Amino acid sequence: MKKRLNICPFDYFWINCVVNDKLSIISSVEQSYETCGFLNDYRYSITGTSCWWRELMILPGDSLYNNLDVFQVNDLYINPDKIIEELISKLNMDCCISVLVDLYNWLPHSVNWQKNHYHHHRLLVGYDSDRQVFFTLGDTVNGYEESEVSFENLLNSIILNEDKFFVKHYTFDKTVTPYSYSFQEVYRFAKELKENLNCLLYSRTWIVPDDIDPLRVYTQVTKFADRQKANSMLLEKIKTDGLITNEQCSIFQEICKSIFNKWSILKGKLIKADIKRERLDIDYLNLSTNVALNEEYSFWCDFYNCISSKFAIELDSISYELDEFDKWSVKVVISYSNVQGKLNIVDGLNGFKIMLDTEENYVKSIKAFDNKIIIYTTISYYCFNQISDFKLYYKQAPISMITDDGGRFLPQLDGIKIDNVKKSRFITNMLYGVQEQTSIECIDFLCNLKIEYLPKIFKENICSLSEVVDSDKFSNTIVWFKFRYINEQEEELMLRIGHSDPIRIWINEEPFIFVRSKYTPISYNDVVIYTNEKNIEVIIAIDISKGNANLQDRGIIVRVDSL
């Protein structure tokens, strides 16, 4: 019997066994994830102490692992007495499983065969029971590819954990969201690589004994060389997406090829040293490494300078206001500086997200106007009155780019708290009370509010007026609201009282004469109060007998802005 999973090896270049396995699985389901591996989110790192032992490594960045978080990885127990049978059973169930093995007994004619005890994960993608072999994915002298391993070699290579055998089981949702990279991230990673490489140029990257195993160094140098393959493919991708010109792409790809060739020459020297059992020339190793790193540093400097003009637009401010076309919805307005001409936008959400603590995106639609992006949301002021940590994200997708007339891009936003940008907040802890069968005339505008019944009618924490009073049931009803606010810095504040039609307002027990604003960010009839007092207590009386629709729907909203 023969079985093969529909998994194609991610064989463009080598990153590490776990990442290549994951990319093989996910890109076989959703091809757009191949681009995830091309991104320039990596860094060089020196491991070991500076005086006695130093080795150069290359490490993937966090974004690569985050983008591959579509997987759930679990340890799956396999009966040590029935390993072959149970592995075949799992493959027949289309399970993606990875085994931890000792490469010493794994693959004949490989560089580690009967020579080095290196432990690595290998992905099983099928089997042929007639020939008694498993089909596996892993790195070989030819790169990351599919190989055949006999049942016998697998049994001789597996690593037991206290006489128990576990395999990694990869699962993911049947529907995988396509991956979309951000050119803004490419730009940011280029800047980080400049800084990373600059720190390595003036230090000795290898302090190791000359009798070190050449294959140990060869493994890292292979990753250095393969990274240039990835960089070249990234350049091809952003050229295809119209982000750099054909000429720019060709120039930069030639540099990647030159760096790759330098690492390849060093790889050949290391293989030769391994075959002939020669000691390494550590000075040559350091010189070759330094030359290649210097050229890569220059490459990222030139690339960064080439595209930096495309990212001159800067975030100026973020504000929010009532959407005049959709009752009680929030409209977010983002202003930018250094915009050439005007911002241009295509249909769709264009990479903007407003999120709380779930995957739900509260963005409804987006428009561009001069230097502003206007985001229409599904957020109601009821939510904004109670929740102040909505966050704004923007990740530029090549298929829906927003640019100005000069072809420059918007800066990326990574979870900016909308409420914080404006230095504003909502009063969310408000006491209320209902006073029935009371006419407006009986409330003396200059009355002393320390009368006995007022403290008794205030209750806890208003959310929506519908929880307080039913206007159909009560008539001639006065609803009272009271809140306190501590202005620690005694700064100039502006309090906006919206979604209401107050008949009386007192501040710190003094009557407040107010004039309604025709249009403010909360509604069309806000009351605006300016104060710099440290302790602020506001009491508001509202008549519901008029059939105040605003109040009935929303209750009351108070926003505090720092001036």
C-alpha cells in the first residue's frame, strides 16, 4: 500500500527544520504563504563568550513565527512497540506529523550518516509499505527536499523521551486566510538589518578551535547563503507588485548573487575540510565572513536609501466624531503631514482595522479626502462611552495600496489607542436618578442642591436610559445624572455633554449657564464646559416628558478633552 500527503516541499531556500516544515504544509494549502518566507525579517547573532568561543548564527524574526501561528502543534503519543503501524495509521488519517530523529542513522550518504549525532525534526509526508519506506521532508546536501527513509532506519533513529515516543502533530483550520505582506515592513526590516550588520563589521565573528567540526560551521554558512536566495525572491516579488523598478530589481539581485557566491565558496572549503579531515583556517573563515557581511551591509544601506523617499508621509493626528449619515456611529478621521497632492484610495478596507479584544474588525468603509483618511465604523457611541481601548491598525497590502500623488505610502499603525491620540476620555462611572411627576418649573435654577432628596435618587452607573425609565410609562419625569472627575494636573479641560437636551446643569453646586454648540464631535447639540478646577462635580437635569429621542436611545455621554 502507498500513501502520499498533498504537501510540496518549501525548497526555495533553507531557514530551519521547523519553519521549512510549516511553510511546506501551509503553502501547499494557501500558496500566498510562500511570500511569508521571503520577507527580510531576520538578524545575525553571535553566540558564545567573546573571549573563548564565538560563532555566527542567523535567526528568523518574530514576524515569521507570528505569521505561521495558523498552526496548532500538539505532542501525539505513539506506542513504542507499534511505531511503524501507528505512524502509517496517522498518515492514512492525513495527519501532518514530524518526528525527532538522530541523523547518525537517518539517511545513507548524507553528511551526518554514521558520523555525527545531530538531532533534528523530520516531516513525514507518506509511505510505501511494499518497499518499507517513509517519504520525508528535510535538509540534505542538495537543500530542503523529499527523501526516502527505510522503516528500519527510522526505528534506529527515533529519539525516545523516558522510553516514550511522541511526534509533533500539526493542525490548522480548513479555511486559511491568504497571506499579504506589507511593504512598510520590508522597509522597517531593511533599517533593522542595517543596524544589525553594522554592529558585526568591526568584531571577530568566529573564535573557535581549528579542529571544530566543519559541518557545524557549514550548517550556518548554508543558511547565510540561502538567505540571499530569499532576498532575491523578495526583490522579484516587490518588483512584480510595482514597488521598485525593473532596473532597481536587477541591480539589487546582482548584489545578492555576489554575496551568495561568496558564501558558496566558503561552503566548498568547509566540505573539503570535512572530507579530508583537515583543520579549519580560522583566519580565512573570519575574513570570508567579514567580506560577505560588509557587502550585505552595503546592500541594505542602498536598498533602504532607494525606497525611503516612499515613506515620507507622517501621521499627524487621529480624532473621532459622530457619523452624520449613520445615527450614533463613530467616524474616525486620520490626518497626515508631508502629503504630496492628495491621498488616493481604492475600494475596500485597504489594510485598516479597528479592533478591541477579538478578531472582529469594526471598520465599515474608508474614504480619502486631501490629506485625510476617513474611517466609517460599526462602533456606536454607546460602546465608546463604556470602552476606551479600541485600537487602530494599518498594514499596507500591495493589492490595495493607499498612496499620495507622489506615489508615497502611509506609515504603518500597530495598535494605536484611538482615545489616547486626542488625549480624551469618556466619563463611564455616572450616577443617575429618576424623579417622577415633577414639573420643570419646580426646579429652581438657583436652588441649593444640598436638599435632602437629591442624594437619595442617585443610583449606580448609567449605561442606557432604557434601563432607567420607560418614557411611555412615566410622564413629567426628570432624570438626574451626577459624575465626579479629578483633574490631577489642574490642566485646562473641555467637557462635552452630548446626546441629551439638558434643562439644568450645576458645576460644583453652582448653576451653569450654557449655550449649545451647533456641531461638535459628539452630536449636534452638545453642551461645552471649560474648567481647570481640580475636583469637578457635575449634576445634570434632563426632562424626558418631551419625548427626548436622543436621551431615550442613548442616555448621556460626557467626553473630557485636554486642551
